[in-house]
Amino acid sequence: MVSAATLRNILLTPRGGLSALVLATVIAAAVFAPFVAPYAYDIQSLRNANLDPSWSNWMGTDEFGRDLFSRIIYGARTSLTVAITAISISVAVGMSLGAAAGYFGGAFDKAVTAVVDLTWSFPEILIALMLIAIIGPGLNSTMIAIAIAYLAQFTRLTRAQIMSLKNETYVEATANLGAGHAHIIFRHLLPNALTPVIVAGMLATGDAIILEATLGFFGLGAQPPTPSWGAMMSSGTAQIFIAPWIIIFPGLAIAVTVIAINLFGDAVIEALDIRNRLRDV
Amino acid sequence: MAFLSVRGLVVGIGRLTPLDGISFEIGKGEIVGVVGESGSGKSLTAMSVMGLLPLIGGKVKAGAMTFDGIDLLTLPPAGYRALRGKRMALISQNPMTSLDPIIRIGAQIDQMSRLHLGFEAEAAKARSIDLMEQLRIPDAATIYGSYPHQLSGGMKQRIVIAMALAADPDLIIADEPTTALDVTIQAQIIQIMVELVRERGLSLMLVTHDMGVVAQACDRVVVLYAGRVAESNGAGGIFEAPSHPYTRELVRCIPREGQPPGSLKGIPGAVPSVMDYPSGCRFHPRCPEAMPICEASVPALERKTTGLAACHLETVHAHV
Amino acid sequence: MLVFLIKRLVLLIPVFVVVSVIIFMIIHLVPGDPIDNIVQIGSSPEQKAELVAKYGLDRPLLVQYAIWFGKTLGGDLGEAIILRQPVSALIAQNLPHSLILGSLALAFSTIVGIAAGALAAIFKDSWIDRTVMTVILLGSTVPSFWLGLLMILLFAVQLGWFPVSGARTWSALALPVLTIGLGGVALVARVTRVAMMDIARRDFVMMLHAKGVPGWRIQLQHVLRHAMLPVVTILSLRIGWILGGAVTIEYVFARPGLGSLLITSLNQRDYPVVQGCLLMLAIAVMLGTLLGDLVQAAMDPRVRERST
């Protein structure tokens, strides 16, 4: 899919290299949170509430006196886990649906397309809120809601790729040799459809981080004391006049991560020259 | 001086040099065919004359171009724009994509007379419908109000021709005007176009790869090969006594009546890519009469017994 | 055009039915007895029984849906559990605020987005293009609620130019519209820019140059006009996305509106209100999409013919 040479080309561009570095840092911080964070994320100390950023608390403390920097590092764990898990589920299910619909066509395709078109015009946030209304707030619900909210995108994209590949001669040739459906789909169609879907999935992970944060901000995502970038800002709104850093730093963390994802995604799209395949979907 | 004169035109696009010394002339009221296989630089020559090179990132690097005494190479962009459409008009290669798909046919023809002749809406419409009728478009008033996608390819090409004639130009540049059309319609459209051009006494630069069209319409012919002029002569000379082996091959390949099917021949080998042109005479790898000198030195375009040609053959024989 | 409109409306009916089924099912899918999800807290057994009878909660699901759907069409959306008012009254109070915010944000996104995208395309690779590209990147990556909070910090808290929150004055609309708008501007500007650069390469544009049409007229009268087609397509597909932005931003600015009402009710598990809000938002999205389709058909003769 992506050869070592392509990857090197991506990393050697200023945009690709810098965004990859930022992403690697965020991921490392999330994975090694207990070693990186100076304090535990849940140690409260009301004497130290709403402290300004200082040498001992780089990003200040929140209304319970918890170290904001540590909470942001642990928050990266929450955000990345939720976003990556949700999008992985979405990609896996979307690819299966899209591949089956595109390959077999007929009534099944019509049904899938109808559902996809139905959800397509609805904003992800509305779909997520609708699902949360049904399954209740929480991190697992957030994950499921995000997975379903983005399902249409991957189904549509995979279906379009399969449709355009299906008629290409090599697939026809394989079919004529008596290969089974599963063989054609898994050995010939999906590998070729994979690249654009993976890249779209990567870009959607950025959107999913924002959606997770938004739901957290509404109080519908991660529940206290689990640190989540969105939920941290939610409690911070009450302190906006006295401790604006509680809002500024988590938002900055989201913005930097999502910008890095987008820039890296752009670099990959350009290096693989697949912008056209991602269009119109 | 000729009405349109192109001398030693060199055009570069990026690091490539797709046109490498093109020279030809078109007199007032003359129809000149510019022929060659795809990739010989015919269309690029047409674009150069129209001053449209900047659109594709091209640049004139050397040479001279004059039109009715105007130096086209030093002409400022606004001045060039005023010439385009008004004094020199283009009939493009693909009528299917040359019209704006969301604007009515009529408005697209009207645009010319309104822009260049200062016509009001009513007068422009009358003129456009009159032109459409001259191009034998049936039910012109209805077509006037329709959209491009509602018309056939042949009909669209007539519209493009009407558009080109609408501002009374002096020179028309037709860039392979019929390649995208059915064979049966091709001859018909060329015939109407040539008739209208002759009637008005206009000059026509007819770019084509179809020697049959050349034979049907042209006074003189310029043969291009790989960005250079191979031969330039009157139509009679080109067909009766071609000097350049490439011209001979082109003429030999014209399908003739009574030919058994399947015997139609192309010129062996392929047109070289602009990325790596052969040294010396660029035709030498495909030339049936190639000599050692052809690979070593570039033949100049010079007067031969019948016309102008860039070939070592006669020169070498003359010295023997 | 009328035929087109009717066809599109007919196409929306199944969508509306499916959406209404999902929304109807909320009170049944939430854990617990459906009746507890719609009855006001502290109601007497008699009041409960009355509700069961009113919605036919002891009858088959399909009948219940039919009853609910009929009442909904008649404008009876039930009673709010916590807020103790008819849901329709709550929606009537909040809808105008959302409509104003949503339409202003949409207008702002469209106008500024098209202008920015067109300028970027015409002056490609200049500082204008780079600035627009940066705005596009920020607009599509910065979470809108955070942007809203930053705006409050800067303009309301630090500079004191605008009210922090609320909806009493027109100036209170400025920050929310700007906040939602940035995302919308980014979307519209990106599509406009790409479309214009794409269209500028088409044959008919070259032909327009050959016709001697001045460059600025080609850009504005032809290229931009064509670029509007994909822009309107994207807008009609993603109109709900901009309206969705309004949901988030109302909450941030503590403005009354369907979004605020929905989030508050979700947190309080006031299901009749949640259902009402979701239904109204879904209708808004569908009507927005329809509007986009109509504008598209008005602009492109090929669209009109394809669907008639």
C-alpha cells in the first residue's frame, strides 16, 4: 500500500515531516502517560485550585486543583482511544457494507445506498446526539455514536472504489477463471480500494476527535473524573473569567492534534496522488 | 508582407521545447492547411498565433509573428485580447466541450457581436440567427434558445463556426474542426466553412491531420513534424511532387477510392515524444531514405525544385 | 420547476418516515418502561394511566407509532417532564432564535466563503491564496465550541465589545454567527477555490479567451458561475452541517434555541423534549437540503432535465 520510499518522501516534505513529528509526540504522550505526566490526573487539592500556569504547573490547575498538563496528557489517551476505536469500527463495517453493495449490486445495493443517502445529509453531531439519546451518555456510547455517524462516508467511498474497479479487465479475467466471490472481493477488489479508504479514515479520525470533544463538552461523553479534552473545557466554562487557561490549553491540544492529522493526511494524499479518488464522496 | 507571418517561432513549456522554429505565411483570402500527425505541434502553433500560450504555461522564446502589420510578440495583453474574436477567431478542436454548458446557444453567439461590434441585444440576436441560417442550421430560432447539451456534435460545431464569424474577423484559425465528428458530417461541415470563408474573402489557417480535407480545401500546405516545418508548398505541389520523404509518406497514406479494405497503410514507427527528440533531422529514425548526415545535422528549410523543404536529400544529391 | 419541486418533496416522505420512526423509538429503546420516560415526575397513578391511554402504550408498537405520528403531525408533541410545559410551546419559544442564527450563519458562510474561495483561485499562489488556505485549514480543524469560547474570552471578556451570552440584543448574534461561520466559510471557500481552478482549465474557458472576452468577465460571469454548481451541491448536502454547528454554538453562548434545549434535555433525560427537538432539527436539515436542490436546479438546466 504505502512503500518505504513513499513514506520517506512524505516525511521529507516540511509539512509531512512536521505533522508526523507532532502526531508521534501526541501518540507517545498518550501511550506513556503515567511516565510523562508530572502528577496523577485525579489528585484534588482545593488549596491549589485555579492556579496560574507556573514552573510547577506548566498549564496551571483546574477548579479542583488538579494539574492541567497532566490531565491533558491523560486526556490524549481518552481522545485518541475513542476516536481511533470508533473510526476503526466505522471503517471495518463501512468497507464490508460498501464492498458487498458495490460487488453484488441489486436490491442489497439499493437498500444500502438508500440508508447511506439518508444519513448523508444529516450532520454527524445530530446523528450522534440522536444515538446518545437512545443509548445514554458515556464514553462507550460516544464511541458507538461516532462509529455510526461516520459509517455512511466509508460505505459510500468503498462502494465507489469497488464499482470503478469491478469492471476493470483483470477482475473480469479472474472471474472467468472460476474464482469465487470471496476470492475476488478479498484478493482483488478490497486491496485496491484500501488506500483511499484508509486515508479517508485517517482524516475522519481528526473529525472524530472534535466530535468526541464536543460531546464531552456537552456533558454527554466522558464522565468525571475521566480526563477528556472536551469535558475539561465544559467544567472550565464556569471559570472563564478567573482561570481562562482551563479552556485554552485543552482546546489547543485538540486543534494542534487535528491540524497535524489533516496536514499529514494531505501530504499522504499528495504523495499517493489519490485526491481524485477521494473526491465527490 | 504577408497578412499573417510566422518566422522561426520557438515555443517553450517548462523545460520542453515543443515548437522549434516554425515558419509560414498566410496571405489575405488564402486557405492554408497546417498538417502533421498528432504531436507534431499543429495545435500549439494555432494557440501561439491566437496568443493563448499563457493559458497552458507556454512562452514564445524566439522568432517573430506579425498580423496585418501588427507585431504580435510585443503586443500588450489588452491589445491582443482586442484582436482575439474581433480580427482573428478560433474554431476549436472539440465542439462538445467548447461551448459553455449552462448558457444558451444564442447568448454565446451574441456575445461576439455585442462585445466586439457594440451591438444591442436585438441586433445581436438577428445577426446570430442570420449566421446560423447561413450555416444551414434548421430551425435556427429554436436552436438559438436551447442549451449545448441538447444539440448534436455537428450542430455544435456549426454554432462554434457561427461564433467565429460573428464579429467579422479577417483571419480564422480552425484547429482540427471536424476530428470529433462523424465521417459523414465532416466533409459537409468543411464544405460549408470553406464556402463562407471564400465568400467573405477571409484568411483561413486550417489545422488538420486529414490529407483528404487538405486536398478538398487548401491553397497552400505547411507540413509539420515534431515541432518543425518539414515542407511548405502549394497544394498542387504537395500532392503532385512532394519533396520531403515525410510528405511523401503522408500522401501515400491517403485512402483512395477502389482500394481493397485493409490495405490502408500508416507511416511505420511513431511520432517521437517532445521529451526526447532525435538528433539531426527528427524524421530520420522513420525515414525510408535516411542517410548518415540526417542523424548528424539539422536540415534547413530551403527552396527545393518544387517548394520549401527541410531535407538533406536534394542538397546531397546536388553535390554529387 | 414545479414538477421538480413536487418530485423532490415526494422523495423526502420516506426519509421523514424513517427519521420519525427512529425518534419515536427513543422512549422504547432507552432502558426502563416507556411510560416513565414521558410522564412528569411526581405524577399520580391516575395521570400515568391517562398517558398510557392517550398514547396507547398498552397496544402494539405499530399502533403506538401511528398514534404518536398522528399527534405529531397535529402539532401535539407531548408534555416536557422537567420543564412542565407542552413541548410544542417550548419549540415555539426556541425555534425563532435557532432560525435566525442558522440562516445568518448560512448566509455569512456562503457569501464570505464564495468571495474568499474566488479570490484565492483568481490570485492563486499569492498571499491572498495563502491566507485563505490558512483560514480553510483552521476553519476545518479547530473545534467550533472552543473557537466560541476563545471569542468570548477575547471580544467579550477582554475587550468588552460584545455581550458574553444571551440573545437580547442583535449584537449578541455577532460572535455566534462568526464562530459557526468560520467552519462554513472554510467549507465553501475550499469547494469554490478547487472548482474555479478546475473549471478554468476546461475547453470552453479557453474558447472564451479565444473569443476575446476580458479575463475578469470570464472569471466572474463564467468560471465563478460554474463553480457555484459544486458549491451549491456541497451546500445542499452539508446545509445540515452548518445548522448542526448552530446546535453546538447556542450551547456555548448560552443562547436560547433548539440546540441548547436539546442538550439540556438530553442531560436531564427529558425525553419528550429531546424527541421534539430532534424532529424539528431533522425537518430543518431536510428542508435545507431541498432548498439546496432547488437552487441547483434553477442554476443548471441539465439538473432540471435529469430529474423530470
